[in-house]
Amino acid sequence: MRYIIVADIHSNLEAFTAVLQAAKAGGEISEIWCLGDIVGYGPDPQSCLHLLRQYPHICVAGNHDMAAIGEIDTSDFNVAAALATNWTAQHLLTEDKQYLASLPMIKEVGNFTLVHGSPREPIWEYVLSPMEAQASLSYFHTDYCLIGHSHVPALFQFEDGCCSQSQLPATLRLGKNRFMLNPGGVGQPRDHDPKASFVVYDSDSNSLKHYRVEYDISATQEKMLRLGLPHSLADRLSHGL
Ligand code: ZN
């Protein structure tokens, strides 16, 4: 079985489509595991939701998903993010809002826990350091945890009571060590690489593979500007910031 692990699609249809095409080129997609923030920032919230829902999938809620349906307020968002949230809220169908409202905060699938922020703080916490990863260790009960939110691919491995952080390797074989893993962002990467980032878990080979794919960034940017979304949000896509 091949599970496609995506996070932070952020209404970027070109990036999400490129990810799915690349994933399909490697074999059949058994299921998509989505770590939240399907919407927010980008120009295609409806289309991204509809594309995700065409596949067998499991999805947890992100802060932008919750904000777009008014479940959390945007006072902690920066100005551009709040503007994009209001725009998104106006461009969702009732059915889309119902779907977002139905998403769980945290979900266990086999030996994996799926969550947007962290097991300790599912919606808000950024896990960017071994200390933050360690603080969440007692909050999940599977061996492995998949997180999003920071838009930065990363691996936090636990061994002998310690946590070490490393870059996401091209291939990671599942072993005895527990870990937390961020596949990076699909629709707004922030690790200075503008290519969409995702991971494939192959349960037959018991391994995870990290991929980066190019997509038509200018097409997304043109749509954003045409629709009146903030320039800064369009700009950052070119730089992976
Ligand atoms: Zn996000």
C-alpha cells in the first residue's frame, strides 16, 4: 500500500496537482494522509478540497481550516493571513464548511498519529526543535507521529530518552526508534526551496520517501493577484518562504 503524506496544501491547486501526479507516477495511491491546512493563503480553496475528497483519505484539521469556518479567530494571524482567511471564508460552499467542521484534531492510523501542530497542542504548536518534539512525546501513543504547520520538512528521532533533529532523508526505513516527521509544505514551502514537498509511506517496503516537485508557481501567483489576495503571499511562493 502507498500512502501519500501531505501537509499545508493552502489552496494551492497547481502544487497539489503536481504532487498527486508525481505520486501517481510511482504507483497507485492507496490513500492520502493530509495533515491539515488544506485552505488559507492561496486562490483555490474549493478545488483543493474537492481534489482531496476524490481520493480515499484521512485528514486532520489545521488552524487555517478552523479559522476559515470561524471556529477560531484570526487575532493571532498576521495581517496578510487574516485577509486571506476572510477571503477564503467567502469562497467556500456550505458543503466545504461542513467538511472542514467534521475534521478531527488528531487521528491514529495503524502505528502513526496524524496531527497538524503537535500532539500536545494539535492546532497551534510549531515543532521546530528537539525540545518541542520531546515535550509532545507523552501525548501520542503510536510509534510514529506525522505533523505539519511549520511548512519545513524535518525529522525528530527519539532514542534512549533523547531527541535528535535532522533533515528529512530521501529514504527513511521504519525501525525501533520513535519519531515525529514533518513532510514539508505542499502549497507554501518555507525552507527556502519553492518546490512542493511531500512524503510517500510504502507499507510493503516499510519505508518513507521524501519528494520535492516543481509546479507552475507563476500560474498560482497570477490567480492570487487577480483575485485580490495579498501580494506578499504570492511573492513568498517564489522564494519558498
Ligand atoms: Zn499552514
